Amino acid sequence: MAGGKTQTQSTQTRFRDKVMDQHDIPFLGNFYTKAEVDAMVAAALDEARAIDEASMAEHNFKATIISMILGFICLALFLDGTLRLLGIIPPFMDIDISIVDKIADKVQTEVMPMIQEASQKAQRYIPGR
């Protein structure tokens, strides 16, 4: 019994002393130990997280640049339209969208007579006039 115990310890020591990624047992074949599998999974997860963080940082940077460009274009077009509407910028391709002249005409023809009529009525109600 003592000889068998010594032989088992020497066999275990011989397998433990070898630095290998895979272990070979004649009737089972090559396999990884649980600790080795856990270490490989942890390394793979760390690498995947690093790749994910790097790709998300790159995506966020590019998306920010694209959003700034699109925002600037939309703001420029809005300002152009507003200035054309007010008549500050001349019409494009003879399409006049200026509303200032139309508003001035409407005020003179429709609003001013109403205001004058209302002011005449209001003067009749003011005592002492």
C-alpha cells in the first residue's frame, strides 16, 4: 500500500510539474481544467469589453461630428428661409416669399380702418370731449 501511494504521488507530481495548456489522460484525451477554462473565459470577456468600449467611443465621436454638421446645416437653412421671408435676402430663382409687403398692405387696407373706427367710437365715450 505504501508503494502504491508513493507511485500515485510521483505520477501526480509529474503531471503537475508540466506546464501545459492541455492535459492528456490516455483514456480521456486532451482537456482543459476548470481553472484554465475560467481563466480563458475571463480573458475573452475582458478583451470583448475592451473592444466594445473602444468601438462605442469611436461611434460616439463620429456620431457627434455628424450631428454637429447636420445641426449646422439645418440652422443655416432655417436662417436663410427666415431672412428670405422677411425680405432681407433677395428671392431665389424669382420665387418671392417675402411677407413684409403683404403684411404692410393688409395693415393699411384692413387693420388701420378698424383701428380708426374704434378710436372714433372710443372718443365719443370719453367725457369732456
